[in-house]
Amino acid sequence: MATAAVRAAPKKGIRLSWSDPRLRNIVWQILVVGAVAYVVWYLASNTARNLALRNIATGFGFLGREAGLPIGESLLPYEPTDTYARALLIGVLNTLKVAFAGCILATIFGTLLGIARLSRNWLMARLASAYVEVARVEVARDLPLVLIIGIFDLLTAGKTAIVEPAWQGFGVEVYVAVGVIYFVFCFAMSKYSQGLEAEFNKHVRR
């Protein structure tokens, strides 16, 4: 039996025309990489210049100095005269406490809400469904409680830092750092949520 040889179609080269999508993709990638590299260079050089002008040493030596920061609630004994390292530890513990409480309460509330949606009581099921749709679309879609608290907490810390005399002129760097931190956390959380949703959809199809 004769078989016909199937030859792969030859690949077309990239045309030096803006109508070629491959050329546009390459150009946009180069522009984005260049813009990111310029921002990183600007922030690094500006930060180094301002640190040199104010004789501020870099590193983690400040962790051993007195913090002078009042903290209202703490799981461990804390005074403003304690070091920055202890203040950082108190902040981490407070964050974990809020996160743990938020997870427990959200789990209980979500379970009760799910049971209400499956209820045979028409009114209860409709009210639960309406709450879920409104909360997801209008109020706080993909915005957990811990993230809301963290936004205000980190922004407050940034505002407190830039009003200090030693940190005058670092406003741009502070807010860019805050933005980068939130971007990293939000991006990681979104990818994790997409993975959970894909896994859930696979089980639902079965």
C-alpha cells in the first residue's frame, strides 16, 4: 500500500512589518523588559544616592537598635524601648493571629452559608445565593480579609517611615516597594486560586 509522504509546511520568517504579530510580540517584550530594567536601575541608583547623602548604612544592623514604635496589641511582652527585631517578631505574630482567626471564622461562615444555599427552605436558599453573588461581584471579589488588613498596615508603616527626617526623599522608593510586595503576594494568591479552581472543576466534571 502506497503511502504519501506528508511534508511539514515550511515556517515563514518574521516580516519586518508591524502587521506581523510575531514581530509585534518581540517588540513589546523588548519594550517591557527595557522599562522594567530602567525602573530597577533608577530605584537602585536613587536609593544609593540618597543613602550616601544621609550617611545611612545598609544591612540588618538596625535590627539591634531601639525601635521606639508603640504596638497596641502583642502576644509577647513588648515595650517601645525594645529592638526592631522584637518589634518585627511582634508584627509577624499579630499577623498570624489575625490570619488564624480570619481563617477559622471564614471557614465556619462559609460552611453555614453553603448549607443555607442547599437548604430546602426557598427563602433561606435564595438569600444565601444572593449574598454570595453580591459579595463576589460587588463587594470583595478575591479580596480576603487578611489582605485588606495588610494593605492598611503596610501603607501606614510606609507613611510613618517617610515622615522621619532620616528617610526624607525616599517616598517613591517606599511606595514602589509596597506595590511590589503586594503584587508578589496577589500574583501568587491568584495563581494558587486558579489552581484550586481548576482542580475543583476536574472533580465536578467527574
